[in-house]
Amino acid sequence: MPDKSFNFPLGIAPWASEIKKGHRLREGFNFSLLEKSTDSYRFTAMADPARIEEIFSSFAGVLKEEAFFILEFYREEQRGAKEEQPSPTLYYSPYLPTEEILATIGPYLSRLIHDGFVGFGLANNHNGMELFYSEEKLLTCFTENHLRITDLFHSQGLPFSPELLLTSDLGHDHLSLLCHPRHLLPAPLNQLPDSELDYLCFCEELADLLDMYPVEEGLSFFLSRREQEAIKERLQEQAEFACFAEEDFGELLLSWHDFVQECETGFDGDLDEYHQCLKLRDIIQYVIEGGATVLHDKLVEIVAEPDSRFRSSLSDCRKRLDSPNNISLRADRFWYRGMVLKQGTYLRRDLIRSGWYNP
């Protein structure tokens, strides 16, 4: 049966049939190289919920002074969904001082740790590190510095365990905090009103406090520190793009996706703003064409879906907007061909003035 010394979070309840099979769940961690990577690792760990706060605090200490917070939970409209397995919504905060994030999530941390429908994490793409505690109550860490994370887990009492048995290996139920009788909740959770134990309420409250925004699951990606450094060096080679070298390239990728999404519903900016958004795709393409094979393939895969959607939103593709002539790219810049169908007032006004609709 599962090891009695392992304390499951309140949000995980192993099935009785699994208990009868004699599975033993223990604390520990293992790691392996990420797929298609030679220098980045994925760590997976099982830890007593009482250790999670200190693990995150220690991880925050190895990040730079700023980071972004990750929150994953099921939206209200999904509660009554008929699909068999609804997907949670992923949220990112903007980059904030790491200490500010820790102070903000502090009052919520026990609820985040124990609720079976919530996952959360901390990351910094500049140094290629991410730690996430999922709704399965597994710790996952992405890093290229495997020795540092090994030391961190060892310092928290987690042994290396190549044959680690995970929560996801056992049949189990997920429980919200509201599923438990009040007297069975540990302090201080047993002192909170039901509204503050409802994961939807406290997650939305936390998302508002940190100004978080939803991110599609397919746009959750990992760029190692070396990949970030390679991107930085590439951007510094082009005077037009050098000012973006210190930016988080992941943010640029997300901005391209957000622009495509806005074009699908209706672009509200003017023609100059539209051009600035197309420049994002120039920057991405410039990095793609100068990247090593692994980075090239990774970035192509990341932009494939928003690129396809943007192509579908274009009309009048026999015409072209003027593209910058001081940037040499091998690719056919399809994003300058045609114009989005759903144009706001300002964009349409500028297109008329520029003669776009002239025969």
C-alpha cells in the first residue's frame, strides 16, 4: 500500500483498489535530458506538501531578481462542461520582483498546495529555469544546471530515486478544499470561510493581484539559458533588432500570438501599429534563420500554429504591404502579403488613405 509516511495533499485521494495493490509512494526525485536537447534537463519530484513552500523559497533564491508566476486552474464555465476531460487554463504574470511574488502568494500558498484542481509555479526565461507544482501534486523543474537543482532537492531532504513512483502512476481522485469537512482541514485553512476555500475564487483573486493573463497550452514552452544567450547574440548582429536583445524572447513569441488572436476578432489599432506587430514576426524569423538546428526547429514549431491562423485571416493576398528593405531574410514574408479581413476603424481609414483599395 502507499507508504504511510508519505502525506498526500488534501487534493489527492488514491483509489482503494490502488491501496490493495501494494504500491508504495515515497519522496524523491529523478531527472533526464529534455527531448531534442543536449543541455537542458527535466526534473520530476514527489515531496511532502509540508516541504513545498521551502522548496519554492529556495528555488526563488537561485533565480535572478525578477521572475514570473504561473497559475493553472479550471475556469467556471468548465465545471459543467460535458467533455470527458476538460483542460485547465494557464496564466502567466508579467515579470515582477521575485520577493514581491513570494509576498503576494504567501497568504494563498497553503490553498494552492492542497487544492486538487490547482497548479502553480515560478520561472525566469532569461536564465532558463522553471519550477511547477501541478494539480497532480508533482514537482517539475526545467533547467540546464542539473547540479544546482540536485543540490536544492537534496538540501530539502529529497533523495535521488531512479524508479520513482508518481501520483500520476496511481488511480486517484482530485478533490477541492470544499470537499473536506471543516474539522479535517489543517490550520489556518479551517478558519477560512467557504468563499476563500473555493479555488475559483482565490485563484481569480490571485490572478488579479498579479495582473496575470491567459496563455494557450500550446504556447507553454521552455527556452534554455544557452538558447536565450544565442538569441541575444543573434539580435545584436542586426542594428534594427539590437534593442530587443535584452527582452525575454518568450514574451515576443507570446506577443505575436496575441496579435494573431486580435486579428481574428478585429484589429483595433492603426496601420502604424499593424506594421509594428508585423515587425515582431520579422524579429522571430531573423532569429529562426540564424539559430542552430535545435533552436531553429523549436521556434518553427512554436510559431507554426499562430502563423497558420494568421494566413487564414488574410485577404487580398495579391497585394503586399511595404516590408523593411534593410532586413535580409531568406523566408517569403507571407505576413506582409494581403490584409486581415477584420479591420477596425483606424486601420481601415489608414488603408483607404494609403491607396490600398485603389485598383
